[in-house]
Amino acid sequence: MTTLALVSDAWHPQVNGVVRTLDTTRVELEKIGINVAMITPDAYRTVPMPTYPEIRLTVARPRTIHKAIDAAAPDYVHIATEGPLGMMGRSWCRKNAVGYTTSYHTRFPEYVRARWPVPLSWSYAMVRNFHNAGVGCMVSNATLETELAGRGFRRLVRWVRGVDTDVFNPDEPPSPDLAHLPRPIFMCVGRVSVEKNIKAFLDLELPGTKVVVGDGPSLGAFRARYPDVVFTGNKVGSELTAHYTAADVFVFPSRTDTFGLVVLEALASGLPVAAFPVTGPKDVLAGSGAGALDEDLRQAALAALALDPAAARRHAEGFSWPHTARLFLENLQPFRREGAASVPGRAAAL
């Protein structure tokens, strides 16, 4: 059986698009016979990330992580994040002369700058070095690929995202928790933190009710500052789906996401989407009739209100997780170098 070692600093109990993408891809790969060995923080001692305690950073020794990868005896190594585990996974690959693939999920430089006065050029130099040292960097859309290529990233390959259209569907009964709210309901789902630009949504003058679903470091402050907005906290599973179907429009205010998995979830639930014309939304929504893009987010939200929910659902049906997993696997294939020296276990250089 082919084994993939998948190294990620982002994992459960974190609730975000990176974790959902990696976990769902893992499940789909295992369905087609790929053994996926997860190297994730839940197995090691961690400390809270400064300014963001919900995210835990691994403080294990490199040799501990190296032993874990040795034990997996992988045929392929994929490193999903640039955090401590990602760096230790990279050092294992370099030590054993094994190529690795990476994926660009998060605008780490912009997120750092939102919290500390670190020049983007410094952060991008570090991130670029990390990804360029691999044999392929997977990106979710054409706009991001063009942007990163312009910043000096090399060997970029496409890996689109998917959505479970059985779980997220317009037939799910809407949440009774929101039934009393004045309509229309404009909803935002995601991490409540400064880098997600939630404030742009909260400040909009819209009819009806604004609802924010999610948790994060800014939740308490926003609840106090915006008493007219409904903050539900985090929702998962059928509760999340029921919140989507209770809304009329999904508003995605982020300017820094590389894709925005929640956009697909909303579309699959029959929710037209309003967003800025930036990387992610414009790649998913442009020309679809399922969303409205505008630098004036209020105008986008009002325009989305007039769109056909059925068009949103139809558009979402073009994205599937099995297809996403196959693309991921194909991106691993070209990087195997025949005849390369073996490493511990049965791993071979990619």
C-alpha cells in the first residue's frame, strides 16, 4: 500500500478551512487505497500561539518528529503548513534527501502584519524559501498562482477545493434559533479574527439582520461593539448546515483568504454569495450567476439578495472532494525520481 506522510500544524480541534480540506482529502485518499499517516499537533506537547491561543504550536524535539515520519515509512511527504511541525518535516526531508510537496493555504505574511509591524517582504522571503525548497507547491486557484509566481514562488501546481453537497444542501431545515430574526438575513461564517476583515461586514448598513457564525480571538470585542449583530458562536455538522439554510445571503468579507471554503458550503446550501473581487471569490464566482462581486460590499450584498438560490446550488455541484483528492494525488506523482536512494523504511525520494 502506498503511504503518504501528511505534516500539518493545522489540525483538530482547530475549526477552519485548512483542517477541513486536509481531513476530507485524507478520507478521500483512504477510500482509494492510500494510507495517510498524519503528523499533527494533537500527538505532541503544544503551547498557545501568541495573540491567538486557539491555535496550538508544537514544541516537540525535531528528532521526535523525525522518528514519527520514519515509523510511517512514507512513499510521499506533503507538508501543508509553514509552522513548527512543517519546519521539522522539512528538516527530515532534507536530512534524507527526500523531495516534498507543499500547499499554500494561508496568507501567513498578511496575518503576521495584521498583528505585528513586520514588513511583508521579510515574511514572504521566509515563506517563499520554505515552499521553493520543495518539489511542488499546490495552490487553489489561478489568481493565487499568478500572484505567488510574481513574488518568486516556483513549481506551482493547481489543487482546487471541494464541498460535500450531501451534507451542505438547501433541503436542510433552517435553524429554529434564527427563525425569529427580521429578514433578510445576511450571514458570515468563519473565524472571528482581525485578518478575516469581519469588521467590513459588521459595519454595513443592511436591511434585516446580520449574523456571524464562528469563534475566534475578536469575538468578545465584536459582541460588545455590535449589539445589533447576532453572534452564534461556532457551529458544526447539521447545526452549521441549518444556519446556512436559515439565511438569505452569504457575505464573505475577507480580502486575504486564498480560497474561502465556506463560500462553497454556502453555495451548496443554496445561498448566493457577496464578496470583494479578490483572490478566491473571483475565481469561484466570476460568471457563475451565483454571487455578486463589488468593491462596495454593501452593493454586493444587496445584489446577491436578488440572485437565484438554485443557481448557487448548481454552481456548487461542480466542485467535489473526490475530484480534489485525485488532483492532490496527481500532483504527487510527477515528483518521484526513479533510482533515488532510499530512506528509512520503504520511502523513496520524490
